[in-house]
Amino acid sequence: MSVKLRKVGTSHVLTVPNNFKVAENAEFDVFHGRDGSIIYTPKRNNPFEGDWYDHDLQQESVFEDVEDLNIELEEN
């Protein structure tokens, strides 16, 4: 299957055939290869974007519920 690049306004457009079942308003990242290839990949949420760093990142202690045995070891 091939599609043809067409001009719409000041942009160039590649169409997506209906049988690809792509949701309307779906977002893609686009990459241009050195060989002229154009690659579209579904946009994924970047875990490094957003305000996640504004939240409390304090690590919880894993020793809070551990009983202190206070045992001395004997040397033989």
C-alpha cells in the first residue's frame, strides 16, 4: 500500500488508511531517517515529564516494624 504526500495550507500531509483503525486525534512522534524514511510511533507518556518531582519522594524505612533483638554473639 502506498500513500501520496499532499499539501494542505503550509503543511504536507500523509494520510492514514481507515483499515489501520487509528483513533481520531491520536498523537504520534515522528522521526526522519538518514535514508529518507519517515517513522511514526504512538506517543507514549514520558515518565520524566510532568510534575512528579513536586511530590514527596521520601523513602519509607523498611526497618520500622523490626524488633531490636540486641543480641551479642559469643566467640568460640
